Amino acid sequence: MEPILESLSFWPHLTAPERERVERSIRAVTYEAGQMIWSGESDCLGVLMIRSGVVRLFLSSADGREATIARLAGGEVCALTAACVLRTTQFNIRVQAEGRVEGLVLPALCLSGLVEKNLYVENFIYREATQMFAQVTEAVEQLLFCTLEQRLAVYLLDESARLGTDTLKVTQEQMAQAIGSAREAVTRTLKKPAFAGAVELFRGGVRLTDRKALYRLVSET
């Protein structure tokens, strides 16, 4: 049995035949950097279980701007790619490989059969969809009510906490994608006095030098 299957909350509640069906149905997948894994217009994929690499979930506007909703890494599960099995739930969110990603997929066909017969599986998909809706709402609120400086500060602090380091190897283009802005605007913002003593720029990244200053910027009204 694949160890990552145990990370699925419904796994302990499957019958023996259901577990056998899941183990027969899962397939290994590999995505290269920048490859689109799933979008709202795509065919239903199923549950993506990430073995290695990072996937990015993001919103995309009509004019090409992007806003990152979440990132998932090895050992985590992306159920958004399976929300399409619930016919009443739809998200206009895209899932993309940030680098090379290896994982497993529990196909939608197998999953839909489980949803019809096992309440725990259905609850798993609904719960994941609800959590994703909350993250979408938070991202939209930031776009509407936070300044560009605040959104950039939040992103830098969140990435620092997620990676456990103050040195972030991230380009200004990637920062712009993450907060739903343009690269030129991010470049100008990083050079403003508010960031002058809080961050240090280097080729291909940024280093946080004064976290308290960034927190003050986030809390400004």
C-alpha cells in the first residue's frame, strides 16, 4: 500500500473492497515546471497526492494577472482537482507545477463511485472544497482591501514562515504572480522607503532583515 494513502481522512472508513479498488485505480504522475495540472475548464482529474515538488493554486483574471491562493508540497493532498465530482461545486482556480512534481492521482471515475456509496469520501471532498473557498475569499479580500505594500509584506512573511528561512529564492515575477500584480509594480514597491530597511534584494531572491517592520506595514490601516 502507498503510505500517502493514509493521509486521506476517509481511508480508515473504506471497506476492504473499496480499499482494493483505490489501490488498483491510483496511478503515478509527473509534471514538469510550469505545466498546468488542472483548471476549471479541464476534465475532472481526481485527488492529487503529492510525493515531491510544489504545486501552486491560483486565480487568473481576464487580463492575465494571477493571484496565488495556496501552495502544496510533498506529503500534502490537493483535493481541489477532485471537486468536480460534486456537480454543485465549481471553482475557477488553476493548479500548476512550480517545479518538477511527482505524485499519485486517484482518478475521478473511481472517486465518484466512492462518493456515491461512502459518506466519509463525500464529506472529505466537501470539507476540502469549503476550505478552498475560504482561501479564495481571503485572497479576494486582500486584493480589494489591502495596499500593494501590505500584500507584498504578507507574502514575504508567509513564505518565510512556510520555508523556515529569511532568505527566499524567489524572483520578482513570482512575487507579482503570488499577489496578483505586475512585476514592474513589485519592483517599484520593493524600492520604496517602507521596504528599504526591511528587506535586502539579491539576484534571484530577497532576504528579510526586519520582520517587525513588515508586520507594522501589514497592520497599518
